[in-house]
Amino acid sequence: MLDEWLRHYAGQNRRRDTAATWVIADRNDVVVAYASVAMTGIDRSAAPDALSTGAPDPVPALLLGRLAVDRRHANLGIGTALTAHVLATAVELNEKAACRAVVVTVLNTSARGWWEQLGFHPFEPDDPDVLDLYLLISEIQATLRRTQ
Ligand SMILES: CC(C)(COP(=O)(O)OP(=O)(O)OC[C@H]1O[C@@H](n2cnc3c(N)ncnc32)[C@H](O)[C@@H]1OP(=O)(O)O)[C@@H](O)C(=O)NCCC(=O)NCCS
């Protein structure tokens, strides 16, 4: 079972225009994975140079707030496919408005490796405990090529 957030908050967030949730369901309409996204602004003073150089404050970005795959469907590439969809959406948003990066706060340090193998970078590379990661829009095509 996926967590309570989807059941209780995804609809509320959508109705209030505060987050959009993308869902993958099986043939019986049972949800197997979801991703929640919202526009955000990154505090320029806390951002690494790659994000802050030449950017306004806050730096426009897309927040991947939640990503979850049902354990029974783990390691099938579903998390990667859903993330690839969010990354492609960020590229479109950047064309229509402006979005310099996709940012994510990972659940714990053991999940960090999963994001790093998709190309995400920690905000503070020297801190192994940091949970805030980013991927520049300009890096997304390379990640999408690797995930196809
Ligand atoms: C993280 C999560 C989204 C991955 O979903 P998934 O559909 O199982 O992932 P995929 O099938 O796309 O990718 C699995 C691959 O990543 C690898 N992998 C898994 N965890 C990893 C880690 N910490 N570091 C590096 N690679 C990792 C697996 O070995 C597998 O590699 P393979 O394809 O070569 O066998 C899922 O495990 C999940 O819902 N976790 C709980 C919630 C969470 O951590 N969300 C992210 C923070 S918001």
C-alpha cells in the first residue's frame, strides 16, 4: 500500500493549486507509484554556484516533493520512468516560463544514491548527510538519454 499522503493530501493540493500529483496505476486502477510536483524558489544565498550564478533570488525551480513506488513493484524501473516524466515536464516548463533546476529532498541518506545515479547533486557536496539535491535543466537531456 502506498502511504496516507496520497489518500489524504494529493487531492487537496491539486484543488488548491499547490501541488500536482502524477500517478501510475495498474490495469485494475490500483496505484503503484506516484510523484508530486510544485513550483518552488531556491534561496540564492544557500544555493551552490551552479544554481545561483546569474540567477534571480529566489532561483526558479521545480520541486519533486514526493516520489513513491509500491514495494511490490520495486526495481522494475517505475521510479526511474516517473522521475523521467517529471524531468521532461521541467524542460517544458522552462521553455514556457523559466525553471533552472529540479530539486528534491530525499527521505534519508540511503536513498541519496538512487538520485545521484540519475545525475542529481547534493547542495553541499562535502556533507554526506545532506538531503537536498538538485539537477540543472541543462543536465536533464543527458539523464533522459541514460534512462531510456
Ligand atoms: C526510491 C524509489 C522511488 C525507487 O523506485 P523503483 O521503481 O524501485 O526504482 P527503479 O526500479 O527505477 O530503480 C531501481 C534501480 O536503482 C538501484 N538503486 C536502488 N536504491 C539505490 C541507491 N540507494 N543507490 C543507488 N542505486 C540504487 C537498484 O539497484 C536498481 O538498479 P538496477 O535497475 O540496476 O537493478 C522507491 O524505492 C521508493 O518508493 N522508496 C521509498 C520512498 C523514497 O525513498 N522516495 C524518494 C525520496 S522522496
